[in-house]
Amino acid sequence: MANADHGGRPAKAFGATAAGGTRARLRVARLGLWLIAALLAARQVAVVLATPRGERLTDLETWVGPNGVLHVNGSLYDSTRFTGTPFGGLVLKPLTRSAEQALGWGWTFGTLLLVVALGLIAARALPQPVSRRTALLAAPVAVSLLMLSLPVRNTLWLGQTSIIPVLLVLLGCFAVHGQRTSGLLIGVAAALQPTLLLFTPLLWCTGRRSAALATGVTFATCTGLAWAAMPHDSYRYWVHHMAGVGLGGPADDLGNQSLHGALLRLGLNGPLEVALFLSLGAAVAVLALRRAVRCFRDGRLLLAVAITGCAAIVVSPTAWQHQLLWVLLAVVGRVGRRASDRYVWPVTVILVMTLPAKMILPDMASLHPLRDNVVLLAALAAATAVPFLPRTSPYYRSPLPIAYAPAVPARFRHVPLVPFLRRVLTRPNLLLELLLLRVTYAAYSKVRLAATGGSNSAGRAEAEEHGMQIHDLERALRLDIEHWVNHTVVGIDWLRDFLDHYYTSFHFIVPLAVLAVLYWRRPGDYRWARSALGFATLLALAGFWLYPLAPPRLMPGLGYIDTVHGVQDFSQPDYGTLTALTNQYAAMPSLHFGWSLWCGVVIAVLATRWWMKALGLLHPLFTASSIVATANHWVLDAVGGAVVVAAGFGLTYLLQGPRARTASAVPEQEERRAEGANTRPS
């Protein structure tokens, strides 16, 4: 009886049932992830094939199309359309006739199969031991990330062959048996992408000398065959272009994410630039190879391969977007002793490889050198600087745990709806928070602008119709005070200047200040407040999309005065387009008032002194006055802002339960342990 549960079943059988349930859930999760990967692949195919033929697969068309460079008897490099090696041209030239008949479906589906094979091999190459969950879910996650990545999307769009060298290297390192076969595959990859010769010293220094020799011999043989068949083209490529001219357009183009391209963009040129490129490139190659060798000896071969590939990107004269897939493979590296730091590196890599650089960094002149070279900096960091944890570190598999607050009983039976979303007390990683904040705001701005069809003028008629609806409703409710307030404030100079300044300045400053104080002083409450703000903003985006609304200042014939932006010329069709970065018809609900109300509620709940609570509540009052007085919002817009903020706090409560009321600081002992831990980075 001691070994039986209350139902009379043996404990062993009960445990087997639980294990079976876990396996079933893993199978369902795996099936769901493969479905997501299939949907992403289908979307990529649809985007490519739905595009007119002259606008898709443009690189492939210029190579093997009826008038492509591979049909011409002259040099491959008479124009900048062909960027491959002479060996690549030699391989593709016999395929021109068959490729012309399958430029669309055949090439696209063939590329997708290569991507799937790449994801499967990368998943199998994860350093052992891995959990059963990781083993089952790694492959569909890897394929999905590859489908989302900019290099794969660019490859599919252009009809490039850049996935083949990466796949050949992974096959040579993880899939084939025998060092000679491995070296053969890597040598062919280097013949297609010469900087992959960096794998030769990696193989040599890790004891795989037969593979290193086979790589060098295969590369030399393939290059020699191409030189014998196309001596003029080989001379143009290896002597003329490799001297610094570059391939595929100007080498200082933003698409060239190599060290050479970055130096040219910084204004360096001539012998000084060449000397800097060669010396810095040699230093990066040496540092990267040393790190890769240590990773290999530590049992992290996939990370070693990724580091070497990132170094190949840096030292290449030209590294175009479709050639940057090596950075994504570096996502397998583990960084950080605390569990809250563990996601910084993978999230950074995924964002860099899936989003445009302008979404990651704001459009500020001082940040342009970083934004223009964001992928290069990620590759450089992976190759030389990121402190990847070795497998011998005690934190590799067991990072410092996250501190959770005790559960607070809720008034309702089914709250929280998601019990595993426990209240975290430890402070989140600052870099990760800033990165996610920036990306979230960039996505918010794009969705807000897209709500009117991508421009303000596109949604003008509908927004003005909705404006009249709101105006009539306010008149019926006796709330139409905007015109009186607007004209009254215009006649009082100091009040108009104060409210204009308040409207333009405090919308971002106060919420960011509240978040910063909570992050530093009350990390547990920071997560609660941040979640509520995020939910409120998402709900507001839905409002912008479903109900575009013209503010009073953009309503012709009603006589409102725009005190902030000046007089509007209503005779112009795009008069509402005051800036290309925002949607002028995203008035309902008012996030100016909504965010200020969020600030007031958070300060009133968390502040310890009455005067702080009072100041917090004054902020939404002043904001409401400014949005009405400046004719930027209707009164009902503020009501809408209050509704989405209330819904944001309500959703946070429903999903996570009541706010934790325990101490929100990380225990001092844990902080000392985190700071004093001494791990050896790879």
C-alpha cells in the first residue's frame, strides 16, 4: 500500500503515466514547431513566386538567363553582375540550359531543401549531452530561424548559391565519415567562397591534419581547373578584384558587411586602408582561430565552426547579406552566469539576423557607424570578444537561479490563468531590456504607420469621417470642449507655451524615467509595470488599425488651431503627413494620455510618500490638458487611453495574478555570489 497512490495503482505505473504524458506533450510541441517551419517556408515561396519574373531571382537571371553573363563568350567580370569565383562560374555554366527552364519553382524549392538540411545538421551538431526536449525541438526551431533570417530570405529572393558553402562545411564537419571526405567538402566550399580557407588551420590545429591537407589540395585543384578553363577570368578575379576593388558593386556599399567595407565607409582609402584591413584582418583571424580551437577541445564543435565562419565574414573583401549566415550559427554559444543573462546573446543574434538594422538602432547621426555595420559588429564580437562559457564552467548547465516571489492569493478562482508565469524578483538584464524596448518601439511605429496603408494621406478620408463621428458624439454628450479650450489657451501666451512644451517633451521622458527607477530600485515591480504598459500599447495599436481617427487639428472646417505644428494647408492632399515616421491619424486611443495615466497609477501605487503620489497623479492631469488645448486629441481619445491602460493592468492581473508585495531586491548573498564568481571564458 505504501507504494500505491490513492487510486490503488502502483507508484511505478503512475510515474510511467506521467512520463508518457511528457512525451506526448513533447510530440505535440514538436509537431507544432514543424508546422510553424512549414508555414514560414510556404510564405517565403509565395513571396518569391508571386513577384513578377523580372523582379525576383535577379542574380540567377543575370547569370543563367537568356542574356546572362554565363551565356556570354567574354569575361564573367565585364560587369558587376557575377560575384562568384571562377570555379563557381565553371560549375554553373553547364547548367544554364536546364536552369533557364526551372528558374522559379525548381531553384526556390531546391534552396528550401538546402535550408532544411542545414537546420537538421546544425541541430544534430549541438554539444552533448542535451536533454530529450532539446533533441526533439532543436531541428524545427533551427529551420524556423533559418527561414526568418535575412541571409536566407535574401538568398531566396536573389536566387543566390551562398547556402551551399555553409552546408558543405557543416557536412564536412558533422555528417561524413573520414577526414579526406571531410576535407574534400570543405575544399569545394572554399573554392566557392575563398575566405573559408580559414577552416584549414582550424582542422590542422585540432589534430585533423589529413582533413586540412585534403581541404588545401581540393581548393587548389578546383581553382587550378578554373584557371586552366578560364585564365582571363581567373586573373581578373584573383589579381584585379582581390586587390581591393571588390565584387558586386561598390565595396563601401552598406550591403558589404566586411571589415574592408566598414573601413571604406569610414572614409579611409588607398594604401592606408589596405594596410589597416590586412593587419586588422590578420589579428581577427588569429584571435578567432585560437577561440575556435579552444571551443573544439571543449566539445563545442558547432560553436568553433560558427566562430571561424564569423571570422571569414570579417576578413573577406566583400561579404554581402546573403553570405552572412555564419553569424546565426553562433547563437549556440552560452553567455552569462545568471539565468537572466542567458538570453542576451541568442536574442541579440536573432534580432540582428532577422530584422533590418534601422529597427535595432534609432536613426541618430551619432549611431550611424554602429547601425551601418551592425552585422559586422555581431560577427566581430562572436569571433573575438563574446565571453562564451566553457563546458567545464559550473554555470554552463546550471546558471545562478532566478529569485521568485511567493504566490499571492487571488480573489478569483482561475487567477492566474498562466500559473507558470511566476513573479520574478531578480533584476532583468539591462542590455536585453534596452534592446527589446528599442525593437518593440520600432515595430510599434511601423504598425502605427501601416494602419493607414503606409502613409497618412492614404487614410485621410476615413480618418476625417471618424473625426466627424467623434465630434457629433461629443456634442450629444456635452463633452465638446476642445474648441473652447483650444482658442482660450491660444490667447494666453505663457499657458500655450507651457502646454506645447509639456505635450512634446514629457510623453517619453516620464514613462522612461519611471521604468528606469523601477528597474533600479524595484525590479519585481518593474516587470509588473512593464507588462501592463506593453499590453496597453498592443491594445492601442489595435485601436489605431481598426479606427483611424483625425485629431481636431487635422479636421478641415472646424476652426481648430494647431499650436504645436503651425497652420495646416488643407488644400494639399498630404497635409497631414507632418513626418514620415508616425501616423497622424492614430488618435484613438490617446497613448499620450494612456502612458501618462500608467505613470500616475504606478507612482500612486508604489510611492511611499503622499507628495510623490500627488505629483504622479498630476502628470495625467497636465497631459489631458495639453492634448486637448493643442488640438491633438478629442476628449474621448483620452477616455480610450484610460480604457486600454485599465485593460493592460487587468490582463497582467489575469495572466500572472496579484502583484507581489514582498521585498523586490535581489538578496545580497546572491549578488555577491554572481559578482565573485570566477569563470574562464572561451
